[in-house]
Amino acid sequence: MYSWSSIRRKLEKEYLALSLRGRIQYFVTRYKRSHDQEGRAAILIDGEEVLRGNYYNKFFKSDLFPRDEKYFSRIRNEYSYMDEVALELGCFDQRSFYSAFKEFDNQSIEDSLKSDNLLVRIFAVLDRRIGKRRLLKMRDEIEKEPVIFQLFFKLRADAEQI
């Protein structure tokens, strides 16, 4: 397992597109003095937290989850099912973030773009290995994607002047 500083370095320096360096920051912390040592995670754009979550949101906001086929996997799994609803409600924590990074770091960029984990797909769309041609192909079907993914896609497309 990587340390947080090496994960952050990889995400912000090695994987992040050159056009976004300095604009995107990743934040993860664990509260060591709390009784359960849980923490939170966030993605910042120009210093503003756009995507943030913490462990307790999973329980406090569980009644806001739609009662669909994914409901029980969102509630019961240690690493929440990372879809649009979970990200919008902030129902993820530092362990979910680490798990998403591990998946992203250990597979191809194509597999990351197709992942069920929306956080992995966000890492992928910000990745330097996605070029302008790939972004242009993705633009045609971006309306079908979740709103939070569209936000990160638009940020990347604007940075690449597409």
C-alpha cells in the first residue's frame, strides 16, 4: 500500500494532465484522535472543494439513497458503491478514495474509463494519457454521463481548449 504523500504525488504530478497541474488538488485525512480514526476525502478545483465525502455521511444520509437495486451494496459494503448518488451525497471516505486509486493505478486507462466506480472514471478523465482525440470522441456521449463526471470532463476539455 502506498502512503498518502506518494498517492497524492502520483495523482497530481504523474497522472494529472499538464493543462490541469496546479488547478486540481486531492485531499485525504484520517482523524487519528477520534475513537474510530475515520476520515474524509476531497477533490479541489482552484482551491475549492468540489467533491467531498466522509465516513459518517454513509449513515447520516442513508435515507436519501434511492431504493433501487444498488441500495444494499451502498449501505452494507465497506467501500460504498461509488456512483453519482454516493458522490453527490458525499458518502465516501478516505478508504473509498484509496480503493479507487488502487483500482485506477492497477489497470489500463481504457478500463478505468469504463469502471463502475465513478471516482476511478474521474481520475481517468483528468489523466494525461487521455488525449484530445479521445476527449473529442467522449464529447459526443457526455450527456449520458452523471453530472459530476460532466463537470470534470468540462474542466478537462476547457483546459485542453476543445
